[in-house]
Amino acid sequence: MKYLGVDYGEKMVGIAVSDEEGKIAFPRMAVPHDEDLLALLVTIVREEDVGAIIMGDTRTVSGGENPVTKDAEAFADTLAKATAVPVRPAFEGWSSIEASRYAPKGEEHNDAAAAAIILQRFLDMHEGAVQ
């Protein structure tokens, strides 16, 4: 099964897609968080035949809410309804820092790479199966 990874942010959203077997995550793009975001994600889910969406959990490392948590959770619900595909949270702590370690100089902040890291963590922990 193919998965979509989402690194949700107030200004930008990172997007990653797995291979058909749900084993390897690939960064796809970073897009503005605007009125076109939902339609774009719905299109990707349909065109790529995505079976589940893995969205970074915006909570703090200690589990507390941050300023974007409520919006992110509401967006996850809206996305699940719009795509009829399950949306699962996944730990995203330090994903941007991890992504920056592998980025070319000058491109250290890459939301698509962070989305791929979030998705890859999920795939590795769940061996490609939605729980």
C-alpha cells in the first residue's frame, strides 16, 4: 500500500509519498498552507492511489499542545473526510533537524524532507501496515 506523509505547518506543508510497497518514503514537495492545500492533497491521494495518510503529530515532545496542534488535528479530520482515507498521527519530533543534516548547504530547512522522515519513521515502526 502506498502512503502519503504530511509535515503540517502554519505557513508551509511538506509532502512525501512512499513506494507501492509502503517501505520507502520519498520527499515530494513543500507547498504553501493556503486555500488550495486540501484540494492538492485530495488530488495526490487519488492520483497516487494512497491507502493511508501519515501526518506529523504537532504536539511537543512531552505530549503537550503547541499553538498549531488544534488546527492540525482539525485539518487531519477534514482531510480524512475529504479523501475517505485514514489519517494517522506519527511522531514528528526533531524531524526538521534530522532532515537538515542531509540537506545541501543553503537548503537546510526542507519541509518535504521532514515529511519523508516522519513517514519513514512510521513505515519502519509499522512495517508498512496501518495500525
